[in-house]
Amino acid sequence: MVPASYYLILSVVLFVLGALGVLLRRNALVVFMSLEMMFNASNLAFITFARMYNALSAQVVVFFVMTVAAAEVAIGLALMVEIFRSKRSVDIDQMNTLKG
Amino acid sequence: MNPAPFELSMLLAILPEILLVVLAALVLLLNLGVRHRAEGVLGWLTAIGLAVIAVLSAVFARPGDTPQLIFGGMLRLDWVSFSFRLLFLLGAAITVLVSLEHARTITGEYLALLLVSTLGMSLMASSANLIMLYLAIETTSLPLYLLAGYYVENQKSVESGIKYMLYGAVTSAVMLYGFSLLFGLSGTANLAMIPFRLTQTGVSPLLVGGALFLTLVGFGFKVSAAPFHFWAPDVYEGAPTPIAGFLSTASKAAGFAVLVRVLLVTFPQLASFWTLVVAILAALSMIVGNLLALTQRNIKRLLAYSSIAQAGYILVGVAADSPLGVAGMVYYLTSYLVTNLAAFAIVWLVAQQVGSEDLDAFSGLGKRNPAIALAMLISLLSLGGIPPLSGFIGKVLVFAAAVEAGQVALAIIGVLTSVIGLYYYLTVMKILYRPAVDEAPLKPSLSWRTAMLICVVLMLALGVIVAPWYGQSLAAASALF
């Protein structure tokens, strides 16, 4: 059996990659994908701990997180379609109407 | 404390939440049948519904002498959840009434989203489990992202929605990772059980501190404390003004409810660490918020920076880690809720009429409608912490708690930055009474006037008659200690 620490290390790597993507990429769609990676890093950690402690509740968390992430993406895409209509781009740097 | 087995009476404990769902569904259903002209009716229905729910929750969903864990330990019925629930219902009702000033913008979806978000806040204040907490936070946030971007034809509003959602999603992802680590270190998701398990397993406090830090990112975003405040000015400026008011008050209060519960219940062993972190956040928020507010020309941005500073003052109460501090926090949040909602309501009214949110748009308000100018004056003075208004009592309580806890430096920073705050509040007041070209009288609608009356009366009442709500706040605080 693969030791739990491997999974945890993978989850940390995924989380850091996701965070870097969020910070460095300028395309809102790619930022969203990076966000999903961060959520899935937590999911992987939760599943690993679920096996470690034999706790079913932690596995259930994953379903909830996936549902929430899906809802979040639906909202995000809806907003992005609207901004694309006026700006013809989903570049984050171009969302600069609001500043001061 | 073990969760009680399921009984039917537990349903009574979540009666307000059930009724909120029912009301949201009802509003959506009626929205299908109501013609566009009659949307004011839906708004009144929602506001009255919220008032009825508040009364019913005060009567039926009262916590007993001892706090009770219900629904398998998912929720905790205590005076914290009780007090905050009333606060959220009040905030939502005022927001709905204020929104009605321009009833054409209000649809059933708007009201339903607002209700669902209120439901999420109510659950946030009573969550006793990491999973429940995460879901409650998301139930609050998701409708608010949509409401911030509600004016789809307005580019600013959509942009504010996207920004809010990106910041919100990132911080909630970080927070969720913190939750997963906490679960991993302790093996339980029950907030109250975590500290015992952590002591049993003897995990290094460094790891626990790391997990705590990740969760603080999420909470810091919710309460818009510096350095997690970058979203606030942009989002408040672009979002529909009543929603900006709702974000800055009820949503912030929900963040604080979660913050104190998690810090006090889950991390008592790390108190010396988190009081330091919270004190730093408080000092940063007070300094950054007040200094940046000085340079703002847009009233909504100014109020946004002011709300960051107010978050700092409230965090002073949290950093004290004492019953007085928490009671001060609850009192401050209540006072801040009515005060800031009133300020945003006036901004909403004036900006719609003048067509600009610049500070200069407010000149001549004293001539155009003396009563509204007076209400603005009162709310600005209350934000500045001038007696006999409610903001003064709030500030006294949190600063007293800081001094009592030996954090004199924090109290001094608070008092000094309050003076800066007073300066820019006074600048706005001066503009109110300056002569202006356009001096057409302002005539707000009945719903707007009702909301304003509630706010002003509460501002005065909380400033003069302190004992009843202070007692309630102390009861809430004692549920956590």
C-alpha cells in the first residue's frame, strides 16, 4: 500500500501549483482551472485522511466540495460571458474599470 | 459535549432557516406571476417575511440554559447563533427596503438570492463542524457574487462581481485546505473536539499554527481585514449600492461570528499565537483603512476604506480574547450594521438622483432634504464614534477590552486612527451643507423612509440605552468561554 505521506505530498504540490497559476496567469479561464486544482488538492488531502482515520465523513466532504466548486464555476462563467460581451476579452489585467 | 440524538424539537431550532428557504421559494414562485410593475409588492412581502421570521426565531428558536449540539453535532444552538441570526435578519430586511427605492431593479431573483445568502449567514453563525462551516460560508458567498454582478448591462457591476468571486474563491480554497489539514491533524471535524484530539495526539503546535493561518485567510477575506482587503473598494464601488451595504455589514458580521467561534472554541491552546496575529491584522486594518480613505473622491470607495478600518476596530475586540472583547464585538457589529446600512442607503438615494457617486454629488443635501442630511450626519458621527450615538459605545467596549487584556498599544493605535477617521467623516459632512447648483428637493419612497427610520432609531437607542443589547452580547460571549 502506498503510504499516506505520498498522497499528502502530491496534494501539497497540487495546491502550490494551483496557487501559482492563480497568481501568475492572466486569463480568467486559466485562473479558474487553477482554482479547481486548489480545491482538488484539498479533496485529495481529505480522502487521504479519511483512509487514515477510517472516517467516512471526510469522504463525504469531497462530494460537497465538488458540488460547491461546480456551482462556483457556473457563476464565474456566467459573469465572464457578460464581461466578454463588452470587453471582448477575459484577461484579468483588462478588468480595470474599477480603481482609485 | 456529545451531540444529542435527533428529536423533532430540533426542527424548531432551525425554524428560522427553514422559513428563509420557504420565503425564498415563495418569492421565486410569485415572481412568475407578478407583473413587472408590481415588483414592489414582492419586496414588501420579503421585508415583512423577514420581520416575521425574526419574531418567530426570537420566540421559538431560543437557546436553553446550556448550549445544545444538534443534528449530529453539525449545528450549535447558543446565544451567539441566536444574536447573530437576529442581526442578519435585520440587515437583510433593511437592505430589501432600501433596494425598493428603485423597485424596477428589484426582481424575484434578487430577493431570493438575498434570502439564500441570509440563510447561509445564519448557518455560519451556528456551525459547529468544519464541513458545515465550509458549506455555510459558500452558501453565503455564492449568491453574493451574483448580487454584486447583478446589473449585467453595467460593466462596473459585472467587473465587481468577477473580482469578488475570484478573490472569494481563492481565499475559500486556501481556507478549505486549512480545514483539510485541521481534520488531518485531529481526526475530527467537530470544532469543539479538535483541541482535545490535538492534545491527545501531541501534534507540533507549528503545524496547527500553519493550518490556523490558512483558515484565517478565508475569514480575513470575509471580514475584509487588511491585508485581505483589496477586493472591498472595487467590489463596493461596482456592486448595486444596497448590496454593497449588505456586504459591508451583514456579511462582515457573519465573518466575525465564524472567526470568534473558531478561534475561541478550536484554538484555545494557541491563544498567544492567534491573539498576536489578530492584533497585527487589527492594527494594519485600522491604519491602512483610515489612511487610504483620506484620498478617496468616490463616496462608495470612501465607505469601503472606512469599513476596512471599522473591521480593524472590531478585531481589537477579538484580539482581547476575553468575554468583554467578544461582547464589545457583538455590540459594535450591531451598531455598525445599522449605521453603515443607513449611510449606503443615503448614497443609493442621492446617487440615483444626481447620477454620480462623487463626494461633490452630496453638496447641497442640507437644502434638498434636511432630514436626510441630518440622518447622514448622524450616521457619519456614529461611524466616527461620537457620543451619544451607538458607534461610541461600540468603540468604548472594544478599546476597554484591549486595555483590560493588556494590549494598550492596540488601543492607542485605535484611538489615534479614529481621529484620522473623524477627519474624513467631517469632510463629507461639510460637503452635505455646502451650497450646490442643483437644489431640487429629494423625495424618497415609503420603504426607504421606513428603513432609514429603523436605522436612525436604533443608532440613537443603542447609543443611549446600552443595557439590554449589551446583556445579550455578554450572554453571547459567555457561550464561547
